Amino acid sequence: MLPTSTPLFSSDDRYRVRCAVPPAPDATLPLAYEPYLYLRPAHIALQHAPGETLFFYLEDHQQGQTVGQWPLIVVEHQAYSPWQAPFGGMQVAPGVPAATTRAFATAVHQTLVTNGVARVHLRAYPMSYDEAASNVLLPVFEELGYRITLTETSYTLPLAQSFEEELHPSARRRLRKCHRHGLRVEQETPLFLPLAYAFMQQCRQEKNQRMSLSLERLQALFRAFPNDYFLFSVRDAAGAWAAMTVLTRVSDEVLHCIPPASPLSWNTFSPAILLTQGLHAFGQASGYRLLDLGTSTLPDGPSESLHAFKRHLGGVASPRLTLEWRAGV
């Protein structure tokens, strides 16, 4: 593909594109930003993709830094970003000129096409993560012939705001009911993962839903990223679990949680609201900007009840786009 770095502009050698592959997938120059967890080589290695993994980096040789990246997995002339993660796509550092971002996207795409890729499948991060970069990249991909094949709504909680003040009145009443009955939020040890997984799986089955990850894969992620994966629960006054979720540190600004699991027997309390309050407090105290509640698309399809739940929590809607390019279309 690109075994060595290549100038991005013929008239200027400041910006270069580098393509790295395993066993040396990391950027050569220091990173000017913190990559989203799902774009890091160590996380992508755990996705166990069957094809070739390519890591395209945008390098600023004037500053001596890596200022962008786009990882892709190529399987039988089709490129995927991500292979198995909430999102993939391209990330650029703040301050990178729009023209440079456009040129980087174009260079990577043209390299894929030159090397026989006939289809590219890209699921981007929610636009609220970086609206400026999203507003630059979407027109570029559309100019290259990418088409939006799916628009999902992701809901985020701005952590600078008060959690309780943004709640729908019905959610606020249930939150206070949880407090009155002695329910409390706990950060659990990862040693409880097998029991917690069984609890979440049972809760999903009660609602005719299924888990998106296996226990083995979840345990592998907790082992590989002990500072990025957390287990949070709600326990009742007797210590029994009433709700459970997995919280992921996506970056130094963003936390992401999977839909909380809770037994139907707790529906009148909605302990997931209390659990979200605990995640909000954790993120706020730790200096994060956003808590991503995720989309409302479950493995079996969209869930209108999840949409409503996240709106009642004060979630701010943000598009998460899936784009696709096909040769000859």
C-alpha cells in the first residue's frame, strides 16, 4: 500500500501520509491528540479481523507530530472501518486545516482503490464528538462517491450540566424513588465480570434481546485496557443487583456506556436512571466532556423505548452515520 511516508501535497513536504501494518502498526511520530480507543492498534488487534489491517497516519513534519489517522481492515477487496467496534473512521487533531483533512481522506481513498479495493464500509463516530471535523469530512466523502446507508441517533449527556435538572419529570420522580428506597451506585471489580455478564444476559433475555459481545471478548477487553473499561451497578439495600452496565473511556473527553441492564421486576423504579446519574457524577468529577449513551439500535434492531428513555435522561441527539463506497456506482 504505502510502505513509506508519501507527501500529501506535491508543492509542500510539510504533511505526509504513512501506512503502517502489523507487527509495527503504531505511529512513528508522537501523537498530537489522544486517539479514540476504538481506533488504537491494540484495540483493533482484539477485533480479530480475518484480513489485512492498515493504519494510515497523517504526519506534520514541521511540528514533528502525527495529526490524524484512519485504520481500515481489508477483506477480499472490501475495506471496513471498523471491523467490530462501536465506530471507526478518521480522526484528526484539532487545528488541522480543512484542506489538509480533505487531502488526507482523498489520499487514503485513492490508495485503497489503486490497490484493488472495490467497496469501503465506514461507520463514523457520533458527530457530537467533534462537530468541526465531522462537518469537514462528510462533504469530502460525499464528493468521493460515498453514500450514507444508515443514520442512527446517538444520545450524549453534556457533563458540564446538572444531571437532575435535565431529567424529564417522570424520570426525576423515579430517581428520587430509588434514593428513598436505599438503592446505590457501585463501581464493581472486574473479578465479578462472569456474574455480571450472567446478570445482564438474563435481563436482556427477559426483554427478548441479546448481548452484543461474548463474555470472553468482554474479559479480554477488560484485561487489555484496565484503565478504559469499568463495571458499574446499582445495588438495593440488601446488596442485590438491580442494574448493570459497562462504561468505556473512549478518550480524555468522552465516556461511552452500553444500554444498562435491569430486571423487569425493577421496572417501577427504573434503576437505570440512578445508574446513569452515577456515571454522570463519575465523568463530571473526572473532567470528561461527554457521556455517550449510545444509539438505540440493539443487535435485533432499533428500539423506540430506548430512544424515549435516553431523551428522558436529557440526552442530546447526535447523528452517527454509516457510509459506503462501491466501485462503479
